[in-house]
Amino acid sequence: MPEPVLGDHEVLVRMRAAGVNHGDERLRSGEFKQIFPFKLPMVIGSEFAGEVVALGSKASKFTPGMQVFAYPNQARMGAFAEFVAVQEGDLALIPKSTDVVEAAALPVVALTAWQGLVEMGKLQSGQNVLIHGGSGGVGTVAIQLAKHLGAVVATTVSSANAEFVRELGADIVIDYRTEDFTEKLSNIDLVLDTQGGETLKRSLGVVRPGGTVIGITGPPDPAFATQVGVNPLVKLAIRGLSATTRRRARRLGVTYRFLFIRPNGEHLRKIAELVDSGVIRPVVDRVLPFEQTPQAFESLLSHGARGKVLVSVNPTDVTAEGN
């Protein structure tokens, strides 16, 4: 692929490592083609860390040689490539306490946790939060952030990951294979759901009246349709996808929201500060060679990663097993 041509406010970054996400696979499979009519062929990949190599004519916040990380906007997606062009407002310096590869594990999961718990969920100290999939990429950061915010944190994981999520800060750990979280929990203020389907439906029943359930895998809601600016016909279809969930939520006196994260360099800077202060640590399951990006997807989808699966262009960064 040709090297990206920079816009005035863009920064060209040499990719060092990139995160592999379920959202990338959903995009690759065509799940979003009615919402995001991308021109093919295209490079996917939604998060990365690397080194600044060039600046657009009006970009001034970074200089060549700086190590940065980002979740680029949809128009500039392309982390699975040697060079990535990013709006300078979407970039942030990597945490001082991490290397550039570890930093690549943060953008998607950190923005999901921040925008879900802080912005959308408005989580307060003393509240009860349920985070599904606590040992996954989003879950590992969300548990740490929720605990930092002073919440009582419940999470669902397999028994093999129970002690691990307790170390991250979980107060209540439920084995989703042998226990029913609806029998263990009630009066939850906020749910961050990473699973969708039946788990999302049942989560509505453990939330107190006035509480909120935030889904990151769907179904999308009308606010999402407005956010991404789809045409009226697609907007109507999206409204229908979440109609049953939203009606059920209203009957129970709770709110359902769909979270589709947006790029935000300022949020990443706040996360970097929390990493450097020891509040949050990135969790990396494994790092595979860049040439094995398809195998990295297979690993993510098949074995239930503990934390993030990454790919790196530097062979010395590769790990044989997860950390």
C-alpha cells in the first residue's frame, strides 16, 4: 500500500505495535458495511503505538521521534500497516512507565472504559458496577478504573481467572460457567456489558430503578445512528435492532445505552497519567509477529485472551506466551 498522504492537521506515525480487536473482525466480516460504506481494498486496525515521523503543515503538538499511541477515526483506520496517518487531536504520548508495545494495548480498551464508566455511566464512589468479561481486554482496564473511582466492582469470569481479576480490584467475582449472576447480584447502579445477547438481556434485571446498562457489542441504539450520521433508512433499521432491549429496559425503569467509542487524545492522556501513577496497568496476553496478524485474530477469537493480543513489527517484542 502507498504511504498515507498527510492532511494539514495530521501526523504520520511509524507503527511499532497494534492491538487486535473483535471490532476489527466484525468490520472485516462485513458486519458494518451498511453503516460504514468503506471503499475497498482498505487497511483495517483500530489501535496502535509507534513513532512520529512527519507532520502535516498545520500540526504542531508533536515532533518527529516522539512515541505516541492512538485510536484513529474511521476515515483513517489502518493500524495494520507500516505507517498510519492520524489527526493530531486523536494522538497522545505513551505513558512514561510503559514501552511502546505495552502502550498499544491501551487505546481501544482504555477509551471504552473511560467513555463508558466516566462519561456515559457517570460512575460515582460507593456505587455498584457490574463488568462482564473481567479478564478480557476491556474488562481488565474497566475493573481497575472503576476501583479507582471508588466503586464496588463485580465481574464475571471463568474460575481460572478469578484470582487474577481480584488482583485487579474486583470485589465480587462470579464464575459465569457455574453461577448465575442474576441470583448473586441486585441493586447494581451500572453494568458495562462486553458480551451482548442473553447476557445483556439478563443484566437489565439486576440493575436498580434509575440505573444504566451500557453495551459495547450491541444492539446499537438511535443515539449511535445519530453519532455516525447514517441515512434515515439505516437509522430506522438501527432503531429497530435495539427496540426490544430498550422497551424491556423502560419496563424495568432502567436505561440502555450503546457505546461506540470515539477517538480522543485528551482521554488517552488522562489514561496515561493513571498508568504512570500506578492506578492502571496494561494487560498483554501475547505479542505475535506482524506477519501473523491473521493468527492473532484466530487467537483472540478462539481462546479467550487474558488482556490484549498484539502484533509487532519488531521480532524482539514477540512473546511466546501471555504475560
